Amino acid sequence: MPRAALFLLCLLWAFAPARAGVLGDDINEDEAHDYNGMPGWRLGLETGYSQWIYNPDSLYPSYERYINTLETGWDLSAQAAWFPWPKGGIGAEWIWFLSKTQRNGVRVDSAGSTLDLNDRVSEVYYGPVFLSRVRFGRFGMLVGAFGAGYLDFHYDWTANGKPYRVEAHTIAVVPEIGWEYSCYRLVSIGINGRAVLADLRDYTFNGKKVSLKQPDDPHYWNVIGLTRFELNAGIRFGLD
């Protein structure tokens, strides 16, 4: 994973609410009673905007504009968590990203060649997640989370009606932080910012395995970036 992505991960984790004491060792008796009265189980459902950070080299300007529309999509996610400690929890998370675009007569090179294109990108992530929650006002809550899991990537497109498919599997790291407002003891609404950090070095193209050739310099490597940044809104249900 690129060093910049690792730096971002460390920065987010360092300032996430988890730093407030995930096991609750630093809270007093009154605070412990306040947190212990909260739901021990929680189910969260979210959807929102997702931006794929994908920057291929040397694309013709009109084709690059077309690809830029493919980078913007939406996501749907679900998270189930158990809070065995006043401020700390563990659980599992599932995220689905989808982006589609279509255009006829896209000029792809300086020779004037054009293609009728139809593209669809889908990613599914699932893995464990570790959470920490900190009260923010009477009805507010800051929730930080960190997870790492399996990412399944599918890219299907047609060019002048001819189909192509890229499939890949990799590991992704997911830091996130959000705020939620309690409408009722067992129901809250909120917003959440999240990064899905992942790269590819191997994939299959129309069923044939492809490995990116790595440069001789050990300080550089060739990867296809799958990193996304997401901003979501959703609802949480307490399951006590």
C-alpha cells in the first residue's frame, strides 16, 4: 500500500475517538453509568457518495473525461457491532460500491478513433471492525472505527459491443469517523466519513491472469489504485 495511504490511516486512527480509551479505563463512575445504559448491540445502515481515486496515465482528454464520470458512484453499507466495554466495540462490516457510465462516439486517441462505451464497476468489501464511541453533547455521539478485510473487484465494459471483464481480489484497510444524533434510545441518525484503502498488483482480464511488472528500483512499484473516499448518511438501531 502506498506510503501516503498508510500515513492517512495512521493520522485518522490517531485522532479517532478510539484514542479516548477503548476499554473505558479512563472514565469515572458517573460516565461509566451513562455509557453502560446505552445499547450493547447496534445495527447501522448507510448509503451515500463514493469517489474512486483512479488516475491512469496518458489518456486522451475526451477519454479521460469519460473515465472521470466512472470514478464517481454511490455505496451501500451495513455494520453490526457489539459493545462489551463502555466506549469500545467489535463487529463486522459490509460495503458495496457501484458506478456506471455510458457514452457513444468517445474519441480515445489522436488518430481520431472513437468507441461506443458502456462501463460498470462494482466492489464488495467485508471484514471485522473495531469501534470506539464518545458522547458529544446530550444526544450526540462521535464514533470512530477501523477495519481491514477482503475486497472483491469487478470491472465490466463493452467497446463497440465487444465485452471485457477485469476481476481481482485484494485486502483493504478501512478507517472511518462519524457523528450521530439519538432520536430515541434505540434509534439514531448520523453521517459518516470513510476511506477504503486498497491497491492491485494482480488481476484477471477476460479469464487470463495478469501481473503488473515491477520496476527495478525497490522504492517504486506499479499498482492499480482502488482507494475510495465516501461520505454517507444512515440510521442506527440499538438491539438491546
